[in-house]
Amino acid sequence: MTLIETEETNQFTFEPFASHAFYTHVNRALVQQALASLAVRPLNATLTIVDMACGTGAVTRLIAEEMLRQGRQAHIIGVDPSVEALRIASRSMQEIGVKTDFIQGDATDLPDIVQEADVTFFCNAIHLLPDKLTAFRQMAAILLPGGIFACNSTFYDGAYVEGSDRFYRLWIRRAVGWLRKEYPEVRLAREDKAMARQWLKPEEYADLLRESGFGPVMTSQESVFMTMDSYRDIGQYWLFIEGALPGVPLVPSAAALGAAAYKAGEELNLTEVPRNWLQIVAMKA
């Protein structure tokens, strides 16, 4: 996943969205499910855990907290392309007390970063990769036999709870209308295909994982309720912006998506919208 980091994109981070309680809940559920599989490992063993696309460290922190809860020793390695995100992540982990290293890189760098990992996580980002099969093979390559891979996404075929799609259509429609009023010179690049719109079905993810060398693959869906504040916050994240309003500068896009979220909610008499998260845990064969 190659990202172009700029001073502007560093102002539009994932961190505000990741601070919402439902986001913590859904990721903690995945972390606990994945790490429960390590019960057969000796309690005194130091586990190597990789958090790929760790961003600002929201999931990294949950991994560390779960290791402390289990009374286990771990070396956690967070990997992300963004220097700014890693800086925030490193600062947030200073008081946790679990050995953690943060390294700039992407999935292609993993073989040079770590070998024989016990667990790898790839949370809330797998939908951004056009070549998911290669990414899964890279995850398998650094895992020990019997190692665990866990990932999740709310951008997949099944994310929309029945009837909720009307909110999303209205949200983007109102955002475009806001832009036309406030920034009439701005035009959407409609020929661009947003990476976050390349949605797969759960069974398609499972098939790709089996093809990549994983044996048992468990998929489940976690339902949450997202508030209008959370839609405002995801609308401040630059990668989401580029997917929702391609070709539009970040500043007006963020303002449009924020205003439109509340407007759509008001028109539909909604204060929150249900949404599904796909949770995947696989074991290397």
C-alpha cells in the first residue's frame, strides 16, 4: 500500500474516527478472538506480533492491553507508510509497558522487518489494497506454521445493514450539493475508481486466504451503530475523502462531508446508522 504523505494529508488523519467507542469495541473483539488462539503456546514465551497498517496505533494499543491482561510477554511491531501516524502511535504507547517498535514500511517490506511471527494483524485497511492475494501471501510468509492472521474491514459486500444505504446515498448527494454551492469551481474526477469501493464478499476473502496458504478461516460480522459525529470524523480522513469525493481538494471535501453527514441525518431523522464490520481470523497451514 503506497501512500503519498504530505503536510496536508497529515492534517486529515484517521485518529478522530478511531477514538469512537464502537471502533474500539469492534477491534478489541477481533484482537481477543485472534489472541485467544495462542492459549496453546507456553505462557512464558515471548510472542512476536505484527500490526500492519497500524496507523496511529489504536489497534496496537488494544493488542498490548490484551497481552497484559493475559499475563504474556510480547514484542509488538507496528508497520505503516506514514511517518506522522507512526509518531503519534509511538507517543501513545509510551506508558503501556509492552515492548513495541514502530517501523515505516508497507506489506512488501515485511520480510526484511520480521520473520517467524506468531500473529499478524491488518485492521481496517485491507480494502485499500487492489492486490489482496499478494498481501495475504506476504502475511503468510512471515508467520510461523500455525501462526494467526487477523484482519477486518467495514468496506465489504455486506457492510450496509438493510435499508441503511439511503443514508449513504443522501450523504454523498448532500456533500456534492454543498460543494456546488460553496465551491462552484470544484469538479469531481468521476473517472477515478476509489480503492475503498473495491468491495469483496466474506467468502471471497476466505477463498483468497486459503489460496495464500491459510488453513482454517473464520469469518464473522460485528454490528455497530455509527453516530453522525463518527461520519463527520471519517469524512475528515484523507483516504476516505479521496474515495468519496475523488479529485476534490481535501479542505473543501472535509467541510462538505462533515456538513452533509448532519444534514442527511436530520432529513432522515437519524442520530445513528447501523453498520457491519467483517472480522476474519485465519491460521497458517
